Amino acid sequence: MTTIEELLRLVPPPAEPVDAHGDWSAVEAVLGLGLPADFKTLVERYGLGQFVDFITPLTPFGAHDLLLQRARRLLDRERSFRERYPDECPYPFHPEPGGLLEWAGTDNGDSLCWLTGGEPDDWGVVVWNPRSVAYDAFDVGAVEFLHGWLTGRISTPILPGEVEPSPWFEPFREREHVSVRLSEGELPYHERLRILRDALAPTADRGGHSDEDGARQDHFAATDLGWSLTYETVYGHQIRLAFPPEDAERARVTLFDAARRMGCRVLSATTHLGEPVWT
């Protein structure tokens, strides 16, 4: 059985986890259930954030209170669908006895659930895609499932099959999102990417891909700054940046200077809502 220590060695936790501590007995009283010990330790060591920019454990603490929010809505959300399509719902839903209870979510809208029958430390994991009504059950707990999926030892058709070679955890921070459109430059893509990453060093890879036409997308983090970036030509030649709001002016100066050294002009900068900024 995989232990929390093995997950901590695979994915270093943040020095100051967000929304990681609170009254577990109060949470369990609201749920009417005890919770697995491995999940409590997972929350206490990692807090609110994402594994490989994809899986978000549902901490019950802080302003977001994700675990209890999801639990309160689950049965009401699924009741009408189950009444119409009972054969598509093989499991009960919390607070029904032995029902599914979400402990993590994904960026694709999937849910990682416990099947809550028996003792909490014996609960297995069910991966659930509500859109396609697909379920995949595993006889492991939350920590073992996370470690297994991150290392490629556990797979399911519901979740992506590609495994990051060096998985990471990014703690939650409020961030602004800006897309900077660039003109084409004379330098090749890999040289422009190198210049951009040098301007933000130290950086760490966060994945990427290229398509059949040669368009590329590279994700990386500016680790000392706490910024997340994508440099790409897939959806136009642009830099997409997420940064703490207090870093707005530094982000503007840094990216505009990097674009100049890349041999490109800044054509526009917009928020994720399409509103112009940095004009």
C-alpha cells in the first residue's frame, strides 16, 4: 500500500499549504461520516491547489470549503437524472448509505469519489465523469490512487493517460490572467522560447505539445515568482500568463522586454475576458 511519505517524495508539498488546517471533527459531524486518515494528511501537507495543473483535492477548510460544498449539492444535483435514467447510476450518492462522496475534482469536470461503505480507511476510489456517465472503480484509497496515477501505475480511460515525468503540486493563489499577442519574429520558435524562459528564470517545465502542422505549446512556471506561463503558436502567436495581482506592473515590464529581445512586437494584451490591459 502506498503511503503519504511516498507521495511526498514524489511530489514535494508547499512550504506553506493553503487552507490546510481546521477542525476535522466539525467537518465529519456535518457529513455524518468519519473521513480516511490518508486524506486528512493529504490536505494537511498539500492544502488547496492542484497536482500537475489537473487534480484538485477538496479541502474542507478556509473560504472555499470545497469538500462540504460539493457534498451538500451532490444528491440534489443528480437526483433528477437518476430518476430518468436509473440504469446509468450504479452507485448511491452521499448522504445515502454507502454513497459516492467527492474528494477531488479535475480540470475536465471529472470527480474522484470515495465509495463510502464500511470503515473510512477501507474506502475505495471511483473515478466518475458526469458528462459521459462513466465510472471506474479502484480498490485503493485517495493517496494511493494519486500516487498510482501520477506514476502511471494506475490508469483509467476517464483521465488523461499521459504522465508527467516530474509531477508537481501548485498551491492555490489568486491570479490575474493575461494573454499577450505577438508579431512573428525572425528567430526560430525554440530560440524565442529560450529567451522568454531566461527572462523569467528559474523556470520549471509544466508540459506541452505540438500538432501535425508544427504549431507548438509549451507550459512552464517561473518558480521564484509564482507565475504560470504558456508560450504557443497553436492558438496564435502568444504568451499566456497567470500571476498574483500585485505583480501586474512587474509582469508587464518583464514580458514586454522579453518580447523585444525575442524580436517580436506586442500586438495586444487582454484579460481572460478579452478586455484590453497594459495599453
